[in-house]
Amino acid sequence: MSIPDQSLKAFAANYPRENTVCLPPGAVARFEKGGISDVAVSPDENLIAIASRLGVWLYDAHTKDFVSLMAVEDTGLLSKVVFSPDGTRIVTGDWDGKITLWDLKTATALATYTHKGYINSITFSPNSKFIATGSRDATATLWNIETGAACFTITHQDSVSSTTFSPDGTLLATSSSDATATLWHIDTEEIRWTFTHEKHEESVTFDPEYVETFNRGGIGDIAFSPDGKYVATVGQRMDYCTALWDVETGEQLWCVTHEKPIETVAFSPDGTSMATYYEDDTVSVLRVADGILIPHTIHAEKWRTIKRPLSIDHDKDGWGRRVRFSPDGKHLAELKMGANSITLWDINTGKEIKELDEVRGRARTLVFSPEGDCLGLSCTPDPEYDTVELWDDEKRASFTHSGHVNTVAMAPDGMCLATGGADKTVKLWHVETQQCFHTLSGHIGGIVSLAFSPDGTLLVSAGGENWEIQTHADGTTYIFSVGDYLVGRTAKVWEVATGKNIATLEGSGVVRGIAFSPDGKHLATGMSETVTLWDTKTWHPIATLDTVNFESLAFSPDGSRLLIGGTWPEQRIQVWDIETRELIVELSGHKSDVESFAFSPNNSLLASGGFDGVIYLWDMIPYLRDG
């Protein structure tokens, strides 16, 4: 693809409007929307608000058409969105503990409230005078909307999972992962009742002198009946119970144990039955009088306060993104880390061409073959070994590494594959025969990064922390440090043909990223807040760059620039001049870790993929070309 300089900023004119609104300075387009973290429907049922890691997307509830994007600036990764009872405002909460009240018409921020941790819950009082918020900082706070002041704060022993008001607005209910729920008088700020579920705790022995206890239960959702006489509490994680409590006496009326995890509950409008919505999107209905299961054929849509089904073109996955341009520059490939799928986008139109989602295990990376085929690499975990699969429309090959696989890489010619494991070894495989021809040892920690040289003759590997992994019978995996907790601070250079270690590069910390320049003359290694440039003839360091807190790096196709991506809270993109070692520009827009880069073949576009589930296209012409 070749885009004339003068038309680059206009080339996305045919993109969907959602791809070009609220772009950060320097960006010319965006792919993906940051996933779905929460959904709210306006009181008049005309608008649907989706909180994503990017901001709040508003859709017409009847046509499903995109309306607007708001709450992008001055927010972190959003976790909650709620409409005010009159539908004129929304409130958002983010991972950093920030709650913001927005005017829906003008998209302006009206007030800000803060916790010290991730926001789990936001609720308006029936009279719209108060907001109740619950956070992972183990507190719930009642806020006066008019003054912006905190009326009082409730402290639990663990994360506050839910807050809700009684129908008459006199009581505030809070629930927590500490397996308790409390009822508070709003006027007197006094506690009325505390309801308790059975605790589900598990102790894990990491070594003879260290045992840790994990909370596997707690109370998730909490709801008042329409008449305010009852409160329902729902267990979370391994607590599959729903309990009904009498508000007047504080007594438990019944408790029902379910067979699978529960997400939320809702009372019927007449208060005679209660729907339990499970994490697998199924519903059961209980009779409020005695907790007996009622046979039903209803769909969740009938229960207005339960999760509302959406038929909106909005990707649900909001995890990290890996990006690559096709060799001809016409397509952008995206690996969705959370959904384990690959999407191909048309660069000229911004439209999705194809999605490959028949993948098992954990998606690791993606590559283009010399023929231009897009390939994914994923790992299927096992207590004793991981199987790495190479796939496109179907599985092409598999490689079994004895131990947990942390990272994989493919040689430029597609003939060789490298797997790096928690067992501190690197294995080299012939892709065609799927046979291991070298096992490379020498690191003191699990392998965390790999990179082949442009000609495929060399491989550089880096080892990190010395971790041990335990997988229990229920599938839960625990990772912990062992021994004297040695940390690898070296990158090793290997001859692929012989398996010989020809150089060891000493660093100041764990090498979490490696990249060769296109001509193979330079190697970049990323550690914490520095990136080191190495001469590949002598393997001596030639420069150390003081950078953002390091997450990712890549050279431009012409080798003149080095791109460095930061991790939260320094999630900026830095462009460095290789010759002068000077920082040219910083680009900001991602809400969290910048996990991946890809240049178009002619250098004009940069694609960046983030943990926020968003991909940006940046105009690189001002920074990569003279004049």
C-alpha cells in the first residue's frame, strides 16, 4: 500500500464514524471499541450505554445505531456506567477509583468523586440526591450529588461488590467479598443489619514455611424486593447460594444452593418471584415465599433489571491486542488475547474482512508467512506441559514443550519456531516436521522474551523470574517464587543452526522485550524504564535510552526509528531517532499498556495495540521522513 503524504490524514474518510470520533492527537483512525465492561439502559429505554475501556458508547436502543462516544478524556479504564433516574446524566467509574458525573446532552463532566481502588458498583438514590459507590478498596461511600461531599463511608473487610437503595430511599445496602452484606439507615448513618454467607477459603502451601489463604467466596449482588420488605443476597465465585432476608427482623427466610456460578438477581414487579441470572446466560426463577424453583420458559429480556441482551455490533472482548500489517500493507491483522481470535481489517475501508476464532488455549502472537498468510500461535496449558499450536483457518501444526510456555516466536522464513518455557529452556522446532532440533539451556529464570534475527540465523532469548506453577484439581493455577528468588538479567544470543550460545548480554533487570533492526545491525532490549541498543557485530552496548516504564518495542521498516510503548501509568508511545539517540515525539491515547506495534511497509502508518482493547493508526510521516 502506498499513501501519498498529502492524503494520509484523509485516507480514513470512508471509515465508519465510530472509527474516527474522539481520536487522540496524531491518530488518524481507530479499530475496536475497548470491549464491554458494563451496560446500562436509559429510564425511557431509548438509549443503551456501553462502558468500555475506552469510554462510553451510546446506541439507539431501537435501531441499534451508533449515537456518540463520550467520557473518553480524563478517565481511566471504565468499569461501570449508570443513568440517573431522570435520564439526563450518567455516572462512570473506572479502575483507578475515579467516579465522574456527566451531562448526557453536552458530554461535559459535572463532578468527580474518588475511591482508592477499582469501582465495582454505582447506584443512584430514588430521589436522585445521592450516589452510592462500592470499590475494591473495601469501602462504600454515600455522596451528596448537589454538594459533591461524602455523607459517610462504610468499611468492609474485602472488596465491596454491590450497593443499592431501598425503594423508599431510606436504607442503603452494601455487599462484599468478605461474605457479609449490611443495611444502613441513610439519615442516622447507623447500621441496621448485617447478613452473612458461609466463607469459602482455601489454604495453599507454597513451601514448608509459607502458607497463604485465598478467599474463594463472598457476596456479589444484592437486591431489594419492590415493596422493600426483603433483601436477596447472591454468593460469588465458589459460593453458589442465593439467600432471602427479612428487612424488618434481619432473619434469613431461606437459602438455595445452585449448581453453577450466579451473576445477579432480580425480583418480579409484583414481588412474588425472583429470577437468578447465571454466568452462562441461563435463568432460573424462584418463588419468594419459600425459595422453591418455578418451571419457566421466560427469557432474560422479560426481567428488566437483569442483564439485557444486546444485538449491537460491539466487540465484547476488551483484553490486549497484538497487531501486524500484511506484507503488501493492504490489511491489518489483530490478535485478540482475551477472545483467542484473529481479525483481518481492510486498511482502505476500516471494515472487517475475516475473523478466525477456532483457537484453543491462550493466544500468544501472530505472524504473516512469506506467502502472506496470517498465522496465529497459541498455547494449550496442561499441568505437565504446554502444546503450542500454529493455526489459521485450521490447525496447521503443534509443538509440545515440557512445561508452561511463556513466549513463542517464528523465524522470518516460517521454517523454524522457538518456544520459551517456565522450565528455563528454549526449544527450537522444525515447523514442517514438528520436531525439536535444539533445546537451549542456561537461563536462571523462566523465558520471557524471544526474537529471531532478520535472516533467521540467530535467536535471542531472555530469562526472568524464578517462578513455580501449581495447578490444582479444580483448574486453579497458583504462581509463586521459589528458592532464593533469583532473577535473570541477561539476554542470550544463539546460533540457530548449531544451538551454540555465542554471546550473553548483561542488563540491569529482566529483559522483557527484544527487537532486531531490519538490517540486523542493531538489537534493542527493553528493561523496566530503559532500553539498550547493542551492536550485533561486537555485541557491545552502544546506547541506553531512559524511557517510559517499558512494555513493547519495534523498529521502523527503514531502521531509522525505534518505537517504545509504555505500561500503565506511563502508557505513552515514544519515537526515538536511532542515529542521534534523541526522543522525537511522544504519542498519547491508550488508556493502559501499549502492548504491540506494527508499521505499514512504507513507514507512513503505525498501528498500536493496547491492553485497553483498542488499536490506533498513527500518522508517522512527520516523524519518519524529511521535510
